Amino acid sequence: MIKIYNSLTKKIEDFIPIKENEVSMYVCGPTVYDSMHIGNSRPVIFFDTVARFFRYLGYKVNYVSNYTDIDDKIIARALNENIAEDEVSTKYIAEISATIKNLNCLPYNHTPRVTETIPEIIAFIGQIIDCGNAYVVDGDVYFDIERIKDYGILSGQTVENLKSGARINENEKKKNPLDFNLWKKTTQGRRWPSPWSEGRPGWHTECVVMINDIFKGKIDIHGGGNDLKFPHHDNEIAQSVCLYNHMIANYWMHNGMIDFSGEKMSKSLGNFVRAQDLLDEISYPVYRLMILNVPYRQPLAFREDILQQAKNDYQKIYRSYLGISRALELSEQNIKAVSSPEIEQLREDFISAMNNDFNTANALTVIHALVKAGNGLVRGGVNQLGYMKRILELMQEMLWVFGIEIEVMPLTADDKKTVKKYYEAKAEKNYRLSDELRDIIIAKGIVL
């Protein structure tokens, strides 16, 4: 059974879905005023891996992530560049979507945008006002946190502690400095008519509405980075408790942040922020391995040695995968997969690691064990082809969960003859001939 650390209860819990064999997931997406940076990419990669693992186990997954396409930062960028706000959001949605695809993430089931959900947001705010949990001041609408018994339950903050650290301006409209904005009256930027004023919604309201609009009720998993626990996710919960009497999700998951304070990176990578910049330097499998080689709740130190380790890991995996693929291809037989208890135990070990709160670091250790077993079989020769076939199948399955797909270009008939002669020359210690054939193989771009 899958076990998940629930940020809400602060405990490891058995995962029991709302609907049998189905998983509903929502992860807060980006505010689209700039490119995706490396820190933003961690939840994208991790929760894609979570969705993949559920699908690997046979669950039907409905995975949603939004785009916040109206925000003060978008307005500021539009004013700075003297363009329309929707030009800013359209540009960065396209760019971020391309980066997510380049990271080999599976498509989301839905990618709602705030600007497409305005009527639903206005109706939602109206219902909260009608319940007495929000109030209107000069066209602004604020949520009254005093009406919520356990405000701050997710982050563990208390109202008393939050108040002691809060500041309130002399002309502040709010009853309580912790009350948050549901609707903002404004004359700047994109705005919509509402019963209270012409304005735009508050950030904390948008996700609550989009989740309910798509899922029609409580979901299994709500995810995001640790930095969203307070105030964003706590404020989401407050609104949902107020109107729907539930906390949005049964399981709240939060990934740790990426730490940039460690050793200096190389000159070529030292000052980059954009995820695409890193992808331009390395392949997506290396990128994903760098992210997944650290348990998701821990901070990830972004350093040169961490990146180099991911490169080394992928080379070992790739060379083994390629070696097994070539051995099967060169046999020119219809090989049937043959397994053993030892091989199947590796599959069980992989599933067990992922079942344990999606421990991708331990799951990667299992992949390396599979690589080692595969390399040993390749050295064993043709008698091991059936076992190699099963090892390759498991490699493909595990790597798919990690979001890594390796493509091996098939050899032509002539290339197969050349490669076979090369291996024969090596076995016979005919080094002159093997060197000549190796040069031909390299010149043709054949990878062995």
C-alpha cells in the first residue's frame, strides 16, 4: 500500500483514494509573468513522477495544474514592457508549457486559467459573503479569519503568533491584519465588473474555485512547494472549510526548496535561473535524475557535484540499457523474456521504495541494482538473452516512472555484420582488425 506523508496531519498515512482505483491531484501552477526557474521545476518533475507511479500501478489519474494569468507581477511586467497583460501571460504560458514538455512530463488532464474562471470566482466570493465569513469595504472584499476555528492548521501557525508579527497601517481597511483579500477593487490592469466593484480576484481564492469547478468536491491530493503552506494553502483551506466544510484534499504534499547557497557552479551555469537554461546545457534525463535523487521533502542543494552525479548516473543507466538492447538485437532471434526470483525481487523493491512516500532516491538505488544485474548478464553472453529481455522490460518500466525514455536506433543489416565482426575480432584478440572495425563503427555514428 502507498504511504504518504500528509502535511496536514504531520504523519505518514496509508493512501486510501476517494474513489477506488482513481486518483484526483491538483498542484498549484505558476504565476505567468516570467520564465520557469529551476526552483519551480522541482514540483513539476516530482508530481509528474507521482502521477506516473499511480498510473504504473493501474490507477486512473486526473491530474490538474493551473496557470495564474492575472496578478500584480503580470501587470508590472506589462507596464514595464509597454504591452498588454494578456500578451505577457500568453507568452509565458507558451514558454513554460514548452519547458514542461522538454522535461518529458506527461500532459496534465486540465490546465485551467484564472481569467477563464472569473464568473465562478465572483459567485464563490458572493457565497462566502452570504455566509457571513467575508465583508466588503469600499469595493474590496476580505475574508474574516476569526470565523475559522483552526486558521493556520496546515502550516502550524497560530492566530496569536501571526498577529504578534503582523503590522497594520493607519488607513488599513481590514478588521484584522490577517484578513486576506478575496476581491480587489482596482483601476489598474485587467479587471472585471462584480457586485462590489470593478476589480480582480485575490490569489488565494482562485485555486479553491478551480479545484471545485473541475473536481466537483474534495480531492485526494493537493500539492506544491513548502513556500505555499502559508499563507496560500492555509487560506485555501479556510475558504473551503467555510463554504464546503472540508479541507479541499485528504492528503497535502509539499516538496522542499532548492538551495542555491552551496558551492559555486561552473562559469557556464553559475548565474542561470531559467529551467530551460539548464536543459540547454544537459539532457532532460540528467535534469530529472538530479531532482529525483533527493527525497522530495528534503531541500535539494544545487551544486556542481550534484549535477555531475546525475550525469554519471545517467551514463551508467544508458550504457547498460544500450548494451542489453544491442545484445538482443544482434542475436537476431525472437527472444522470450525469462525471469528469476532475484530479478522480480528488484521490481518489488522498486515498488516498495515508491510506496514509501515516493522515495525516489531509494527507487533510483534499485534501478542501479538492475543496471548491475543487466551488465553481468551481458558479460554472460547468448545464454543469458532471455534474462536480459526481462531486465530490459523492467528498466523500461522503472525509467518510465522516472519520466525517462531511452530510444535506441536499430542497426542496418550491414551495420550488424560490421559489429559482429568487431566483437569476433576482439574475442580472438585480433587487435589490428578490431581497431579498424571500431573506427568504421565510430565513423558511422553507431553507439554500442
